[in-house]
Amino acid sequence: MSARRVVLWRHGRTTFNAQERMQGQLDVPLDDVGRAQAGAAAAHLVDLGVGAVVASDLSRAVDTARAFTALTGQDVRTDPALREVFAGRWQGLLGAEIARRWPDEHAAWRRGDDVRPGETGETRAELGERVAAAVARHAGPAEGTLLVVGHGAALKAGLVRLVGLPVQAAGALAGFRNGHWAVLAARGSGWVLEEYNAGPAGAAVGAEG
């Protein structure tokens, strides 16, 4: 069987999100607000007929996924290919500090340009290819709906690649909100976007990454 629908769900808030600090692949846990967001979103997602759950192996994604599986009794598979973008020297820094130290590169990143963040990080093309390949790999054996739990920049880059849009299209999409999700439906040999940034009311918007 192959999944007919994929739900891309961003993790709940962390202290870095609240501070607008770039996380990248640093393993930052959910804060109290993030755990509440995960629980509220999970209560909505249980009605989608999820057949399998896979998450980034970073704790904020795993713990968000577990808020869902606590309601369904399912297992969570983890995959490091679903991790957030590697952002090089930007990881751990406040957005304002990044903008001050790398003004041109940061402005290009915020526009959605395919630049290398933090001098040594992944481009959006590299990120999208990595995440899209992981989603496709897990969707292949899944039945019904596949729930993918990950990170804002990674999920958006993967989504753009999965629906066949150019890398630059990322700049036309708002960042994933904490605890929110997008829904892709299978059509022919590809995917179409059915929903974007759906989620429970009141979830805070964290810094992308």
C-alpha cells in the first residue's frame, strides 16, 4: 500500500522559538507552551485516520509525535533525514544577531532564496531533496494517511519539492506555525497541497528553524 495523504506537522514551541533563536539541528526540547500545543493539535489529528507516524529524531519532534501516539497507541518511527536544516554558524543565535552579522545572507534566507545559511549550512534545494526523499520513503509502505512530524524550515522545503514547485516558491509561503500542519493528497504520480498552516487556535508562531 502507498499513503494517499501525508500530514506534515511542525513540533510545538521551544524556548528558542519563543526567543526567535535559530535552532537548526540543535536538540532543544519543547517548553510548557509547546507541550500544550502538541496535545491540542493531537486531539484534532486523531480524526484523520493516520496509519503510520514518523518523526525527526530531535526530541522536540519526537515528543510532539508522542502527544499523538499517546491517544492512538501507535508507535513512532524516527528518521534523522527529517531533521531541521543545518544552519551552520547561525545555530543557537538570535535572529537579530544573525541579521546584524550577516545582513545580506539573512535577508536572502528570509526571502526564500537558495542560499547557504551560516556559511556552511544546507541550501533549501539540499534540504528539500533530503526531506522529500524521506517522506516518499515512508509514504511508500504506509496505508491511508502518513503523519510526518518535523520542523518548520525542513517541512516547508520538503513540501515545495514534493508538489513540484521551484525552490524559490518557499518565499511565497508563510513559515509553519508551531503545532500546525499541512496536508498533501496523492494525485496521479505526485502530490497536491490541500491544507497549509492548519491547527488549533492560539498556537504561537515561532521563528522558522
